[in-house]
Amino acid sequence: MVIKIAFVIFLGLAGGLAVGSGFVAFLTVLGIIPRLTQLTKTMKMIVWYQWAVVLGALIGGFASLRDPALYLSSFILIPLGAAGGVFVGMMAAALTEVLNVFPILAKRIGLEEKIVILMMAFVFGKIFGSLYQWIYYVAD
Amino acid sequence: MKEIVVTHTKLYEEINVWGVKVMEETIYIRMRHSVQTRPQETVYLKDLAQIIADENILTALKNLPIHKVSDEDNNIIVIDVMKVIERITRELHSIEVQTIGPSQTIVEVIYKKKGVSIPFFILIWCLLFLGSALAIMYFHEDVSMQQTQQRIYAIITGKVEKKPLLFQVPYSIGLGVGMVLFFNHVFRKRLNDEPSPLEVEMFNYQQDLDRYVSLTENKESMKRIDGH
């Protein structure tokens, strides 16, 4: 029995370790945090950003495992949703950048000057696709 | 004994002459990284390189024709610094050429200023727009975004909501804001003047292309057994 419990604890720890380090590795490859510090010129605070990510992951993990209910005003969801959207948007942008999509595309069709307009197609496409999905696509 | 003296004086003279010549006729050239030209035009040394030389030969050097663009040339010609030195020494004898910087220049022949056709552009734009819209929907389905957002709604408010639009609409707008933030372009307006990752990425891509071209298009840079 003790061995069983000890093994389960060990297994959980090992799984958490793998997922956590994978998450951090993914964030590092995409370079979102350096990008944000570069935009806001807050390089010195980068340690705190690191803890923000760790804390966020911990709270997210707790919330998804324990299902707490906070009974707060639903308007808190607006900033939460916006923040989540910005984060996912930055991840999507970083991912297309890692894959070299824009430079190759712009070069192929000879539109190096209008690359911003092409990028806007991506941006509006994402917003439109997302809104369409939540408002019409998903079943009631 | 006499012979040795003669050689000595000769040697002395030669060094002296050589030394004077070095002082007077060393020219420095630095090949440009890449230049553009039009078909049937002649590329002169002043187009290909920056030159430092004595006043009396500078004009001649500047207008030294290096390459005439012909129809056989494709749109990219690589001119090696060896070819340039050969041309200079053929024209102006006993000159010392010091080269600094890149050892070749990529000459891009611009055939026609190609205008972007508007229907084609609109087609591509719609393709990207719809493709990106579908891609984000696939992503949301893949990671079960809907269920997760329903649960977040339940955690915060304590109520169950099938369509937590209060969360989802800001999320969708934030998605676009995040992408724009990452690329540092708010419809061409800058948030600050550092280059955006996209510009850096374009630059790196161009550098890779140039490096490839300068090695493969330059016949002298590689020798193959099969007589390539």
C-alpha cells in the first residue's frame, strides 16, 4: 500500500516535471517574454515575469484539477479573456515567425513592400475565425 | 667582390622603388554586398565597390567597366573580387589592390518593375484570411478551448454557461492584438523604433539567400571533379 502510494506520488511528480519543463521550453523557443520586455523596455524585471509564468501555471493547474467556484462578478471575465487572447495571439504570431512563413510568402509573390497588409490578413482572419466559432459554429 | 657590390646596390634600389610605389599606388576597394542594375547595362567599378585611391587614377578606376549585362545572364550575377582585381591590374599596371570586406558582389538584374496585379493580391489576401480563420478554429477544437472556457466561466462566476461570450469575445479581439503586438506593427505605426521580429526575419532570410547565391552562382568558388 505504502509502495503504491509512493509510486503514484512519484509518477505525478514525474509527469508534472515533464509537462512543466516542456511548457517552459516551448515559451523559450517562441521568445514571447523577451519580446514583451523589449516592447516595454523592462529588461530588469524579467525575473518577475518568470515567476508570473510559474505562478500562472500553478494556479491554472490547481483550478483545472480542483474546480473551485469563486462567485465573482462575470465582468472580471472581460480582462481575463482579453489577456488570454493576447497571449495566444502572440504565440500564434511567434509560431508563424519561427516557421518563416511571411518572408517566404512575400518573396514568392513579390510583395515585400506590402507585407504588413498580408500580415493583417492573418490578424483579421484569426479574429474573424475565432468570433465566428464562438458565436455561430459551436452547438448550443 | 665587385659583383656582390652591384647586387647590393640593385637590391637597395629595388626596395626603394618598390617602397615608393607602395606609398603612391595602393588602392583600397571594398565590394558592396549587393547592387541592382538593368538589362544591357554596363556595371562599372564605382557601382560594385567603394574605392580609395590617389586622385589622378580615381576617375579612371571609377569608370572602369567590369561587366556588361547580357541576355545570357540570369537575374543574378555574382562578381568575384578576383575578377575585379584582374580588370584593374590589366588596365593600370603595377598597382597594389587591397581588398576589404566581402569578396563578391551580388548584381541583381531588374528586368521590369513588376507591378502587383490587384486581383491577384486580393486573391492571396482572401486565401490568407480564410486559411488563418480556419487554422484558429482547428486549433481551438484541438485544445478543447470551448470546454476550458466554460469551466473558467464556472470557476469565476459559479454559474454554468454554454456560451461564455463575455470571455470569448475579448479573447478573440485579444488574439489579433497579440499578433500585432508581437510584430510591432499597428497598421504601419510603430510602438518604438526597434526593428520588428518580422523585419529581422526578412533580413535573415535575404542574407541566407545571398549567401547561397554567392557560393553557387560564383563559378570560381567551387570546383567539382565532374567538371562543373
